[in-house]
Amino acid sequence: QVHLVESGGGLVQPGGSLTLSCAASGSIVSISFMNWYRQAPGKGREFVATIARDGITRLVDSVKGRYTISRDNAKNTVYLQMNSLKPEDTAVYYCNMGVSTSTRLSDIWGQGTQVTVSS
């Protein structure tokens, strides 16, 4: 069984920075995509960023130039560096990975970590 554990959320002032981490554990053979999504209060879940195993990335327009997604394949971990944070970035952030074990390929989600941007 594979689990994702997120960390790094919290309260930050507008203009501040946070780095989220999401580590996968279990009987992992490989991980293809690693994604970040977010869900603001009263809204649906929104795609934020993705990184492929070869390092190719894509980000939603609203965070381009402010967020950076990266991964460490040796540690089965994905990061989201968030700079110049705005109140509208407030949301629960979820990581999502495509994980292969010896028996199956699964779409795994983390439990979410709260990011609050407020003065």
C-alpha cells in the first residue's frame, strides 16, 4: 500500500513564501506524474502544477512566475515552492501521484495541507 504525506502548510502574510513537500512511501517501483491541486473555501478542486518523471513541468497561469514545482526521484518526493503569495492562494493543497507497485498502477492522493495567506 502506498501513502502520501504532505507537509509545509501554514499561515503566511501576503508577499511571503512557503514550501510544500509531499513524500510517497510504500512498495514503490516508480512514480510517473506528480501533481499539486488546491481547493479554496466554497470552490472546486483546481489544478496547480505538474511535473513528469523527466522533469518537464506545467503550471496554471495564475501561479506562473511565483510557484515552482520540483521533484526528487530518489526520495519519491515532490515540492511546491510558493513565493509572492496572495490572499487568493488560500486553499487546502493536495498532492497527487501516479505510482507503480509490483502489481498495479494507482492514482494516489495526499490528505491535504492548509495554506492561509492573510495579514
